[in-house]
Amino acid sequence: MNDLRTLGARTESLQQFIKYLLVGGLNTLISAAIIFAVQAAGARPVVANLSGYAIGVAISYALNSKYTFRTAVSRYTAIRFLLVLLIAYLANLATMLAVLHVTHAPYIAQLCGIPVYVIVGFLGNRYWAMRERAG
């Protein structure tokens, strides 16, 4: 019986991870489109980038809370979601800098940071940010 529960939990985790990747891919496309559109409208690159990322974070939170983790939208989960994004970014940055230091290959270093960001983000959201509050 425990084997079935373990298998069920693993299947659920895998399904959530796949949904998380799909939401991330869609979010990346939408954010990039917003960045390019705002920049094409005459905004400076930093403003366009900030606009795209701000909207992207909001979309990511909405889709992941509803679709991936099926958690109610609340201030509590939103703050935790933002903290997870920050931690995932810092893990990405640390990985990128470490690989850059060892390889002196900036493109490889950037690529190495991406899976770290995704995995830290997923685990942080699954096990902390998007968990329902007890009591």
C-alpha cells in the first residue's frame, strides 16, 4: 500500500513539474513579446525589460497558483512566491558565476544557471510558497 502512495506522490510531482515547465515556457514567450512591444513603442530597453518581467511575474504567479499547484491566490502565497523567485535567481547567479570562474565561457555559464533556477523555483513553490496555510 505504501508503494502505491509513493508512486502516486511521485506521479503528482512529475505532473506538477511538467506543468511548471509549460507555464514557464508560455510565460517566457509572453514576457519577451511584452518586452519587444514596449521597446518598439519607444521605451528604453531597461523600461521595456522591467515591464515585461513585472507582467511576467504576475502571469507566472497566477498560472502556477491556479494551474500547477492549485493553490488559492493570496497575499501569503504571493509574498512567498516572490521570495522563491529571488532565491532561485540568486542560486542561478551563483551557479553562473561559479561556472564562469571555472570555464571562462559566459554562454555555458548562463546555460548552467537555467536548470538551477527552474529546479530551485519548482521545489520552493511546491514545498513552501504554494502550500496552503495550516489553521
